[in-house]
Amino acid sequence: MGQYVRVEWRASIGLIGAVLLYLTLPLLFPLALAVLYGESVLPFLVPMAVTLGLGGGLRMLADIEEDVGPREAFLAVATIWLLVAAIGALPFLVAGNGTIAQPVNAMFEAMSGLTTTGATVIGDFGVHSRSVMMWRQVLQWLGGLGILILVTAVLSEIGVGGAQLMETETQSQSSNRLTPRISETAQLIWGLYLGLTVLVAAVLAGMHYLGPVVGVELAPNMNLYNAVAHALTSISTAGFSPEARSIEAFSAAVQWVLIPVMLLGSTSFVLIYFAIRGAPMRLLRSEEFRFYIGVFALFTATSAALLIGTQELDMGLHDTVRHSAFNVASILTTTGYASQDFTNWPNAGQNVLFAAMFIGGMVGSTTCSIKSLRWLVVLKSFRRDLFTAIHPDAVRPVRVSGSSVDEGTIRDIYGYVLLSIVIFFLLTLFVVIDGARSGVDPSEFEAMGAAASTVLNIGPAFGRAGPMDNYLVFPESTRAVMVVLMWLGRIEIVPVLVLLTPSFWRS
Amino acid sequence: MQVVIIGAGEVGTSIAADLASDHDVVIVDIDESRIEDIKYDIDVLTLAGDGTKSSVLIEAGAVQADMVIASTDDDKTNLVICGTAETLGDPFNIARVKSAEYRRTWEQTGKAFDADFVICANLQAAGTIVDVIGLPSAVEVSSFVGGLVKMAEFDITEGSPITGQTVAEADRFDSLTFAALFRDDDLVLPQGSTIIKAGDRMVIIGSPGSVQGFAQQVAPVATPDTADDIVIVGGGEIGYHTARMLEMRDFSPKLVEQDSDRSRALAEDLPETLVMNHDPTDTDFLRRERLDEANVLVSALGSDENNMLVSVLAKRIGAKRVISLVDRSDYVQLFQEIGIDAAVSPRDVTAEEIIRFTHEKVAENIAVLEGGKAEVLELELGADSEFVGRNIREIDESVNSDVVFGAVSRRGTEVVPRGDTVLEQGDNVVIFVESEFVGQMLAMG
């Protein structure tokens, strides 16, 4: 008794209300498309009414005088991601077409979109309106860099609390400020994100429209709609495509262009910013960047070596290299596009992609999964442990890019990696058991692939949940659990688990 | 010259004793009994009082003095004395500090704390230790640009591998300049085709690493290899700076420190050093880590007793060369008598450096070679310098003497000087020049 709720929930509520109000803006884009194409506008008007009504209501309840501390940040971050996904699902429900008209599927699609996973439960791509399909892309773009960074950029009232939110969202202590004011830093990063997206859209559309002028069909299928749709989900390493065949539907040139775009989306935006401002050496000096590019090169080479000798695929050298590089980049950066159905690859090749799922891109980018920096620290600290086994008295700080990593941080990183892998195993177990119960009987590799792909926010899996198929193969209960785990994985597990501890709610 | 010395400790007293015969020296100390003692030891004027007070400084004659040397045991007191003296008159102020930070601040601005020269005892001691370790064959070693650039002078002996080679053959280092050769009392400016002969004295200027590498070529037996084991015992300020300077010369030393927090801090600052956290007097530990096979062991602990213990222990278990820090300078002799290869006293080296400086009487950091035939100068190029915007070849042609640009340091990094290197404002240049043209170079730079 005598226990009070010590979370200043009214501060969190105010923040959540503001985010919902701002969510009205991105809904305007598909709404305009719907008007333009003469499609139903109702799927967007309904969620807009919800964002305005619910957002405004929460703002009235709120106490914006309260500071956003660590607890309020955890509560706000976890709730905002969940609520935005729920509202993101409304257009699918209201439109009422196909498989995603069903609530669990709509929530799956929206959560998969917002968390930039890219796993789909759409059975037939043809039955949906172009504006609804574009909404999926917009959701992914919003989730790409993190909603809270966007919030920090637009809400001046957050002030100092913004740093707290950004750190909670990315589970990192180094918010790497570019300017003294955190909101300005967030604006710079988002400006960069927007600029890169526009650039990618322009390049893709340019290839489509200017190609024929010089007499080459560079990108036959990449009209303006597709160019925008894919710009939104490539730099955000998200992976939805309005095309059922993903990037297989496009030319080799488009596939080549998208490889560096995905890699760029997985590069630290702070370092990209410095590179643009005339300090590209900072990028090369980053050990994490070198590690991540090295992993990409190694996995591509391994995959190509495995594919070139495979008779059934019957690809030449160019196709082998392109498909290896594309699909490795797609999985490694946690995008989830596919340039061909890699479930037809030999097992060894598929296993290379499966291993790539666990690595991810750089910290501070749009990537998900465990991330290169964590693996780099784990490897280096393991090497250090081998050294101190021989020299027990040696004091050896673990260094990344020249600066030493705090021992507490190393422990946190070990903990995070272990936690991710444990959650992956538990989900695998659940998928297998739930599948057996419902008669789906997923193979072990299907179950592991789907579990890793959702909890690490990648997208496609293997077997019946491959890149050209969808997650409808799994029973509804599995899909519902996956919704939770995509949410958990995207905000790096900790904010959600913290809410589940009793001490979070007590003093 | 009129000199006021504040602080009559070991350093102040030995400077006073050295200058007493040629200069008018006033020595001030807050401790009256100490002042009483000095009165009967050295023939200088003494004054008891607090040197940070302007009244005391005026009484000591700081207003008319040519030089004020602040040499008390407290860094801040010394810096305050410099500031006070500067407002009273215009003497040349020298401050002695322990903190390397103050020295760095002064170095970056050249005039912080109103001091004309700041000498850091810890850095001076570490620098001496590193020279003793790394360049045992050098006749003369000087540091410029805060240690980024080294000048060294070597005797070329009959047995040296570079005897008989041309300068071009011996020059295997990127950032090394062959400034001069002294042959039979003559100054020879080396060309690529000049043949190096036994009996020559060679002056080279370059990065610490390249100077070290060259020493290895000149005297491979005496000079330690970068793969050699160098062990530093004690991670205090001097131990830390010794390790840092050894890293600059491409060595990878080992450092033993007993305090675990200090060990961690040292390990973070010294990426090339293997820091070990253990009691350095534990012989089992020394054997386990093969420290008994060390080529050089430096004992840099806080007390003379511990340094003696570790040094004797190290000699006994087999370390080849043992160098020890000695706090009380009268123990230097004692340490050497019990078989320790070299004993370095921070106070001694500090006093020596200040004395050297007072003899030279100029503001620029210089080294005088071969009894005054030539000098090595360090100049920081200001906006009005005639060197700014011109390349080295042009400058060379406009001066009617032989000038060698030994090193150029730009914003803390070294630029290898070539004929087409264009000098910029703010560059630090290290120049080798014949003594009679020093004035001209100073006027231009």
C-alpha cells in the first residue's frame, strides 16, 4: 500500500497527443493522391478525424509543464510507436479490400510498415487502390529514421527532453549533437533524410523518363509513382514495394542504383552530414563504417561464390554478382527488397542471407537489427579477453575509432546482443509450436527466418514466407505475436521491457 | 643582467649559484630560515617575503630587472608571480610548473600567464629519460614545437653502417632533413651526393619517429630497436609522459601502475602502451610478464626509496639497462654507485634547462651547435612575416646565406619541407642557420 504511480504520465500524454496531431500531415499525401486518381478518400479522412480528435483530447488532459524524464520518455516512446501503428492500420480497415481488411492483418501490415520491417500479409497486390498502397510506403518513411527524432525536430516545447527521447528510441547514449540545440540537430538530420529521399526519387524517375530520350530503356517500369514509392522505402531501409515481385519487377539498372541507396540509408546520418559538409574522411575513419562495408563485401563475395556454381539458377557472372550484392545489401541493411526469389537459391546461399539478418547497418542510421557497432564492440572485447587471459594484469580499454569504450557500455552491449538472440529463439519456438498446433507445420528454417525477420525488422523470410510470398501462411495468433515483436524490436527492446517491470511504475 | 629568483628551493638555489658570478642576482623566499642559510652559501642578495605581492617584487627590483624566474614549489604561485612582474616592469619572465597542462596552454599561445617561458619539470624529466633511452648515441638533442620536431646531433664513427654512404643513401625517412655536417671544424651543407665520413658530426631535424629510426641506422648496437622491451614502472605524471613520448618515437612500452583507476586512465590515453595493473615489487609478477628480460626498465615511482628498491630488484632479476628517477638530486651519485645505469632528477634537469635558457637570453626556442657556429631556431610565422605566402626555394634564394628548413609544423601536424612548400601564417618552422645570419632570419620571420 502507499505505492503511488510515480511516472509523470501526464507529461507523456501531452507528447503523445502532439505526435498524433502531427500525424495528420503525412495522411494528406495519400489523400491528395486519392483525389488525383479519383479513388475513395474515406480511408484517409477517418484516420485524420481520429488523429485530430484523439490528439486534441490528449493535449487537453496533458500537463505540459512536467519535464520529460527517463520514465516519461520510455512510456511516450513505446506508446507512440504502438498508437501510430494502430492509426496507420485504419486506412486498410476502412478501405476494406483484400486480406488487410481484417484487423490483425491490418495491424500487422501497419506495424510492419512503421517499424520498417517490410513483411507483408497482402495476398493479392492488385485489389488495393494506389493511394492505399502509397500509404504503406509513407508509413515506412515515417518510421525510417525514428518518429521521435521527427518529433524533436518539430516540437520546440520538448527542449531538453528531446535528447532523452532520442536516446530512448535508439538506445544509445551518444546523441552526437551537431548543434548545441537538440531540436536543431534533429532538424538537420531530418532535412538530410528528406533531401536524400527526394534525390533518390529524382534519380529513379530520371532514369525512367530520360532513358528513352537517349535511346535506352533504363527503367521501363519506374514511373513517377513507383519512383516516389521506392525512394520512400529504400533510403529508410524499409522494404515495402507496391509491386508484388518487389524489385524483380524492375530493370538491372534500377537494381544497381538501389544497392548504394540501401547502403547509404544504413550509414550513420551524422557521418553523412559531415561528409556533405566537406569532411568525408570522418566516414572513412569510422571503424564501424569500415566494418559494415567489409561485412557487405565479404557476404556478397561468399554469396556470389555459392551461386555461380549452381546449375539450376543458370546465371551469368553479371547476374550472379548483381543478385548477390542486391539481396545481401537488402538483408544486411534490413531493407527487405528482393531482386529475385532467393528461396530458390541453394541452402548455403540462403544461410548467408540468414546470417546477414543479425548484423544490420550503423548506429544512427535507418537500419534495424543488432547493428554493426555492437558486433564490433563484442568482437573487440572478446579479443581483449583473449589477451587478458595471457596477461591477467593488463589494462586494455576497448577502442572504437580511437576512443575507448566504457566498461559499463560494453556490458550493456553484451546484454543487448544476448537479449536479442534469446528473444529470437523464443519467437522461433513459438512459431514452430503455434504452427504445429494449427497444422501449418513450418520447417525449422522457415520458423527461424520468419522469427529473425520480424524481431530484427527485416521483412522477407525463407520458404513459404519468402520475398515473393507473404506471412499469411502463419496462423493468426503467430501474426499477432509478430506484431508485438516488430514493435519491440524496432525500439530496441528495452523501452518496452522496462514498462513491464513493476519498479517502473513505483518510486 | 639583473635577475630576480622567487623560490629558494633546490632549483632556485642552483640557478642562483650558477648565475651569481656573472650577474646581479636577488633571491626571494617566503621562508626566512631558508633565506638565512643561502646568505652564507651563495654571494647573492636575499630577501624574505611573499613573491606574489607587488611590494615584495618591487623591493627585489623586479621593475628594473632583466629577468624574473618564478621557481617556487607551487604552479599557481609561479604563474601569479609572472603576471605581477609583467605589470610592474618588463622583465623576461620564466615560470617553472609541474602541470603539463599549463605548459601546453602557454605553448599554444606563446604568452599565456604573461610568461615568456614556461618550463614543465615533469615533461623535462620525461624528455630526458626518453632521450637517454632512445638516443644514447646522440651528442645533443633538442625538442621544438612542443616535441613534434626533434633535432639531434650524432658523431659518425668508423664502425657506423652509414659511414661511406652518400646522404641520399642514408636518407631513408620521409620526414627527416639533413641540416648540416660539421667536418674538421667546417660547416658543410649536405647535398644528396655528399659522402658521409667517419669523424663527421651530423645534424638532423625531423619527427621523433624518424630521428629515432636514423639513430638506429647510425648506431644499431647502442640504440634500442622499436621491438625492444621498454618497461616503465610507476604511472605518475613522469611515467605517463615518458610512455607518451616513447609512443611518438614508435616504441610500444609496457607500463606498470599499482592503482587500478589510474591504470585505466593511462590505458585510455596511451593506445600503444601495454598498461598493467599490479604491484611492481612482486617478483613473481615481473617474471610472469617477462619484465626481467626487459632491454630498458625505467623506475618512475613517487619516492626515492621505492625507486631504489625497484631498480635494484630489476637489475638483480636481469633487466639490461635500468634508469631511475631520483627526487633528491644529491642521491643521483648514490644511485649510480649501486649500479643503476642512469639516474634522472627532475629538479636537476629543470634547473639546467633554465640556466641554459638564461645563457642564451633570447625569446626564441633555439639550440646552439658546435660552440656557436650555427643555430637551430624555431619561428612562429605571424601575419607580417616575410616568409608567409612564399615557397622555401624562393626564400632560400633571397637570403645570401645557407638556410635549411628542417621542419614545418602546421596546426599541430608535420609538413615535410620541400622546395615548393608554401609557408602559411601560423606555421611553426624549425630552421638551421649559421650564427651570423640569425639576426637576419629573426627579422624576416
